Amino acid sequence: MKDYDVIIIGAGVSGCAIARELAKGKLRIAVLEAKSDVCEGTSKANSGIVHAGYDAVPGTLKAQLNVRGNEMMEELSKKLDFPFRRNGSLVLCFEEDAMSGLEELYQRGMENGVKELKLLSPEEVWAMEPAVSRDIVGALYAPTGGIVCPFGLNIALAENAAENGVEFYRDHKVTAIVEQRPVWTENPPAKEGRM
Ligand SMILES: Cc1cc2nc3c(=O)[nH]c(=O)nc-3n(C[C@H](O)[C@H](O)[C@H](O)COP(=O)(O)OP(=O)(O)OC[C@H]3O[C@@H](n4cnc5c(N)ncnc54)[C@H](O)[C@@H]3O)c2cc1C
């Protein structure tokens, strides 16, 4: 394998997003993926929800990035041409005793800077979504919540990174990383993967 300034292990959504971002500079970058293609790990098997940001603990980096990432998704989807819809999300509550939990999520969301977050009565929910159960006692509505095609997002990030010079090695599992000053290397080097 050639020398690179940055080697990213894993071509899931995280690895491909990092590769794409770093490719904006002048670095030589490679992504090493154990499986035969990008988006073969958790990133291919999730619910595709672009969370609004009411769940993350206030003050954490996760909370900050969740809200900012949500805001960025629409523009990114247009730029990279992957399916995304800001259809909003509802957290439904079925028991009076659990309403305090819903209020806690609302407070967290407000602290995290989630826009237009609302606590809704059952009647307000049914007016929006008539098929929702008649057993609910309240709901948290986040208009900024959305859904994305997880494969579309991951593949678009990888394609854009590749267009900008990132090299992908598939079927290339990293088994060891050894410091051999002034570089780091795989030891033993993995079999050359397919680009
Ligand atoms: C059931 C479920 C539902 C979810 N729903 C949502 C949701 O709705 N919204 C949301 O935002 N998040 C959701 N998540 C979380 C989200 O899917 C993950 O946070 C995200 O996919 C993690 O991406 P990743 O790139 O870090 O990991 P992965 O997608 O797992 O990528 C890691 C990659 O690294 C490769 N790899 C591992 N070891 C090596 C090695 N030694 N050498 C080379 N390659 C290696 C793997 O093959 C894999 O391709 C959900 C998760 C689950 C499990």
C-alpha cells in the first residue's frame, strides 16, 4: 500500500463523512474497509432517523453535533443528491405517569437549541396524524426531525470523497497498527484490497 497522511479504518457513515471532510484539504487519504463495499456495517442497518436533538444530554458534544448535524442535512442532501425528508418526529406517550419523561425530553431539547419543539395534547396529535392510537395521553413534536436513506447518505459521502482524491481499499481488514518511525504501518500488512 502507498503512503498516506491519513488512514481511516471503516467505510461506514462516520469514516466516509470524515474522509469527505478531510478531502477538502491537500491530504493524501485512504479508507480501509474490511467488508467488500462501503456501508456494510451498522450504517446499513439503522432506522434512518435524523434526530432532532432532544435526546442527547445537554452540554455534551453529542448534543451540540446532533442539533448542528440535523440543520446541515438538508443542504448536504441537495449537494450530494441523496434522499432526505424533514417530516418531523413525534414521541408518543401512553401513560400519565410517563408524562414527566416526555417533559424532560422537551426541556433537554430546549437546552440543546432544538427549534420549534412542542408538547402536544392528544387532540393536537390526532389533528396532525389521524391514524395515531386513541390511547395516547400526550406527545412531543419535533418539526426538525427527519428521515434519510442511510445507504444513499453513506454512498454519497464515499463517492464525493473518492471524487476528491480519497482512495478506498475494500476487503481490507486492519489487524494491527505498528509505529515504525516516522510512520505507522500495518504489521503484517493486509492483503492488497480492491480499490
Ligand atoms: C438498530 C439501530 C438503529 C439505529 N437507528 C439510527 C437512527 O435512526 N439514526 C441515527 O442517526 N443512528 C441510528 N443508529 C446508529 C447509527 O447506525 C450508527 O451510529 C452509525 O451507523 C455508526 O456508523 P459508523 O461508521 O461509526 O459504524 P459502521 O457503519 O459500523 O462502520 C464501521 C465500519 O468499519 C469496518 N471495520 C471494522 N473493523 C475494521 C477493521 N479492523 N478493518 C477495516 N474495517 C473495519 C466495518 O466493516 C464497518 O463497515 C442505529 C443503530 C442501530 C444498531
